[in-house]
Amino acid sequence: MKKIALRVISPLLVLLLISTAITSCSKDNDSEPGPGGFVPKNMAGKWLHGNFAMANFWGYDGSYQGNPFEQSVAFDFKSSGHFEMYYIGVANDYGCRTESLSSFKGKVDFDEAAKTFTITPSEGTYRGFYSCASNRNFNRKATSEELKKQQKTFKYSFTEDGKWLMIEGSSFKTTTW
């Protein structure tokens, strides 16, 4: 009797385990965080804003130190209603380099009538690098409180020629990376 029960239960158990494994599989890197918002076709893609100093920075010993200041902001608006946003800031001060990188991912929702979009981050990271004070370097996830502070609504428009996206007065150009 026990042998008959085991013969029936074993195939059922194997079938149950296989069906559970198949239905619970997901793509870790390609999955989006929750339902997305609305992204117009002309906004889907990567947009980059950046600036740099017009002068180069040289040390007293004649060595090239780089630009004294660089800053860039990038958005990747996905047609699924999700976004990625990156902020990079770099400063050089007499041989000491300070770098910061912030990145956020989450939902974006455009309101074409109001010419606004709202980002609602669900995850993010902060990274800081100090060449002259490496004990202060950090790389950490954003807290839920920090993510709430990053939820923002931005006004946008396009230049007359349609080549530049203007977000809160800053110009963004389509790009790839």
C-alpha cells in the first residue's frame, strides 16, 4: 500500500515542483519596477544635459588636472512608462578630485496637455569618490525617505527646431550609451 501511494505521490510532487518553478521564474535584470505611466513616443529614449568649464585646469607643476567642474544629468524614458535618471558631478581642486553619481529608477508619467512629467523613484543609489580623502568614499542605496524627496514634477518643452528638449530651463539632446 505504501509503495502504491509513493508511486502516485512522487510523480504528482515532481509535477507540482516543476510547475511552481516555471511560473515563478522572472527576468531579474529586465523586469520593470511595478506598473508604469504614460510616455509619449517622441519622449521615449535617452536624453542628456551636460556642461563643462571652458578652461582647463593645470597644476602648479604643469600637470593637467582636468576641467575644474563638470556636471551632467541624463534621463532614459522607456515606452513602458519607466525611467532611469543619472546625475554626475565632478570637481577638481588642486589635484584633489571629487566625484558624485546619483541614479534613480522608477515610474514616469507624462501630461502632454500641461507639458509636465512626474518621476516616482522606486530605487536609487548614491556614490561619492574623494581622491584626497578615500576614507570618505561611499556607495549606498537610497533610503525610502530619500526616494520620496526625489519624486518630482518637471515642466518641459521643445525648441522651435525640435532638436532640443528643455526641462526646467536646461537643454537636453537625444543620445545613446
